[in-house]
Amino acid sequence: MAGTDNAGLQMAGADGASLVSGSDNTANVCDAAGKGDDGVVADNAPSSTGTPATAAPATLSAVSDAIAALTISDATREATANQLSADEESSSLLDDGKHTLPFITRLYGGLVMLLGVCTIPLIIYELTYGIRQVLDGKVTIDALALPFILSCVEVVVLIANAACMAVFGVQLLRSHRRHAARWAYALMPLTLAHGMLSLALEGFGTNLLGPFVQMTILVALSVTLDPTLLQERQLQWHLKRMDDRDAYDKAVSEGMLGRDQSGKGYISLDYFNIFWLFVVGCVVGLIIEIIYHFVLVHEYQDRAGLLWGPFSPIYGCGAVILTVCLNRLWRKNPVLIFFASAVIGGAFEFFVSWFMEAAFGITAWDYTGQWLSIGGRTSGKYMVFWGLLGLAWIKFVLPYLLRLINRIPWKIRYSLTAVCTVLMLVDIVMTLMALDCWYSRVSGVPQNAPVTQFFAEHFNDSYMQHRFQTMTIDPSKSGRMA
């Protein structure tokens, strides 16, 4: 409450710094109420020097306003917490079986339960059959190929999804609104993961219909199952906002805004900091690469990695990874930071190159023949660059950048971050879809679906080649199943 108390005192117009300086605001208020500006006990009568005691009523009025502000803040917090407890009790009453769900909802719950219970044995049977085919030599697999890895991940996701669906169906049948709503929230990320894996393995088609329908139903049920959960979430949000504002004001007063309060690392690894580091890394990395290419070959080349905007997500992800991995090394020897950055950056560059080639047959760079080249995906030269970049980032750039992004005012920092996050996600998703359709066209796959026709019309081969000037597609290098 230190930050909120200070803010309340400042808004109340308390005279002098004594009302906001100490960590114990209650003591400060009492001290200000008993003393004047010169430290002498205030009195309504004129002082012995003949000076009118007009400052005393003003000071007492300011103190009373400050106390009122603090009282309102504490009362608001307490009322919010009490209301939250009351909503939890009222919500639990809905689960006593007396408030049954509509028949259609319980029918859906029964179907979901049966689907979940029947799916797990089927998945296990298919998995056992596949393993037997491999052991008998009838099927050969490449354990390092992306389709095999994604297929294994998909099996795990499907099993978890089926188990959760079975429990979710039971909760619907028993009209346990609150628990059913929570299981709906648990199923949402699993459904999203299933859809993304299906997209990566099979492309766009009817395979995405199931996850889409399930996600739509889950969203609808999560809102309607337990109406009190909505108010509870709002109250929890208000409590969190109060705590966040307290922490924000405290960090501002200590000059530690955006910093790791524990002292173990340099930067606080919260979403706000991470997102804006990603955005800045996307833009700055793109600028550096364009300038480097121009100086090297005297030619301008667009190195953007997304459909819209001056963004190179490789550098954005690299900035985030370096920040997270080196956060606790910021006080260490620069040589250690350099080598750690070189290894991390080289490994990241290798993985990105492998993923792009395995998923879309895309080659964006080739370092074959260079010093310490590893499959043409990374090399000793660029690992040195990553080392220097990481050292400069963690030692010199990050402190200034952290102060810059934390200048975003409190009132708009979360709303602005949320809006920019949505725009960035749309850009990334549209880019992945455009790359997938580009791959399909080059592979000779008919573009009959409306979505593929849309991308063929608005993001055709010439557009994609002009936008992603460093990329070439060779379907024979891809490990795609379809």
C-alpha cells in the first residue's frame, strides 16, 4: 500500500514532503497533524511572535483529506475482497445440484464425456499399431524430421484433450457450473494447440473444423455456465490492479521501475517488458541487417520477416531469449557473457533455419563454406556477431531501453500493450498462413479453398518474393505430410 498511500497524500495536497516521504504513512500523517511546518506543535491561538495561526487549519484540512483518501483506498480494497469472498460462496451454492443446467447442455456434456472416454483407447491403439509397423520394418520414420516431432506432440495433446473432455463432460452432467467453467478454460489452450498442430501437419482444410467448433462452444459455455465467475474475475482484476499500482509507485519512488526487485537479475521478466523488448528487437534488428547488407554489397534489400511493418521476428525473439538467458549474468565477466551469447544466438539461428526449411521448405540464409559453418545454418562468424550483440545488449543497450519503454504512462501501458499484442499476433498469423499458401502453390497443390484463393489473390508468388527477398522455397527440402 506504500505506493497507493503516497499517491493519495499527493492528491490530497498535503503541505510539505513530510506527508509522503516515509515508508510508514500513518506515522507521517499523525506527525503532520500534531506539528506545523517548523516542527512546533500546532495551536489554534496566535503564536508568541504574533504570527496568525492560519497555516494550522489549512494543514489540518490537508491532513484530514489525506486520511480520507487513505481510508477510501483501504475501504475499497476491503470491500472488493469481501465481495470476492461472497461471490465465491454464492458460486459454490450453484454447485449443490439444485440449480441444474439446461437439458441440451447436459446432453452435450454426456456426448463430450463419451467422446473423451472413447478417444483415449483409440489413440493408444493407433499409437501401438504405428509402433508395431515401425518395429516390423513396414514403415520407416525419421526421428529428427519435423512431421514426426509434431506428430508426437499432437498425440500428447490429443490424449490430454480427451482426458479433460471426459472430466468436463462429467461436470456438465452433474451440473457443477463452477468446475465445468474452469475445465472449459483448461480445454481452450489444448484445443488451440490441437488446431495449430493440425494446421502445421495437414495445412488448411476440414481438419480445422473440429477444433474451431470446439473452441466456439467452449467460449460460449465458459461465459454462460457460471455468471458469478464474470463478477469474480472483475473483482480479482481490480485487486490485482491495486497491487500493481502499489508496486509501480514503489518502483518509481526507488528508481527501480522495470527492474528485478529481487536483485537476482537486472530486468523484471514480466509480459510488459518482454513484449516491448521483442518489438524493439524486431525493428532494431531489421535496421541493423539492412545497413549491414547495404555496406557489404552496396545494395538495398528488404529483410522484413512479417507481411506488414518493419519487423524481423528472428531478432525480436533473439532479443527476448538473450534477455531471459543472460538476465542473471548482467554482473558477470564480459567474456562469460560474450561466449554465452555466442552459443545461445548460434543455437537459436540454427533452430530457426531448420524449422523454416522443415515446415515450409524455405531457405532464408546459407552459410555453407564459411568458417565453422554448421550445416549452413549458422557459422563461427555469425556466432561471434551474436556474442558481441549479446554483450552490447545486456551491458549497454538494455538499461537505456528499459528506462525508455517504462516511460509509457501507467494509464495507457496495459491497454496500449494489449492492442499492440493483438496487432502483432494478427501480423504473425497472417504471415504464417501466407507462407503456407505460398508453399502449397509452389508444390502444385490446387488452391480450391476460399482461404487459399484469398491468399493467392492478395499475396501471390510475386508479392511474397518481393516482400521476403531473402527467402526461396524448395518443397523437396520440406518434411511436410501434406
